[in-house]
Amino acid sequence: MGSTCHSSGSKRGDFTSYDGLKPDLDNGNFEKEVLIDQRMPRGSQTLTQEQINTIQCWVDNGYPEN
């Protein structure tokens, strides 16, 4: 993730910490953008199927902070 994307103070949300990411987890936006629509991350940093599976497992388990 680039330094301008979802960093501290970003209008798109601060994903540099769990607390910053939590609102998008709770409202389903993270799951929609990353897993369903697969629009994130943008650019050349596409996720591998293994990364998608890992994130899906994390979401399925209630996205524990660990």
C-alpha cells in the first residue's frame, strides 16, 4: 500500500492500525472492496489467491486483532 493510500490523515481512511481499519471492517466496506469486488489494492499490487484466502479466513473469523 502506497504512502498516500489509507495512511494517517487520509480521507479514504487510516488503515495503518487496526483501530483505523475497524470502521471499514464493521460496515462491510473492507470485505466488499477487497474480497467481493477485488478493487483493492489498486495498481500493480494485486493480491494472490493465497492472500485472498487468508483475508477471507480472517474476515470469516470476525477479523480478530492479532
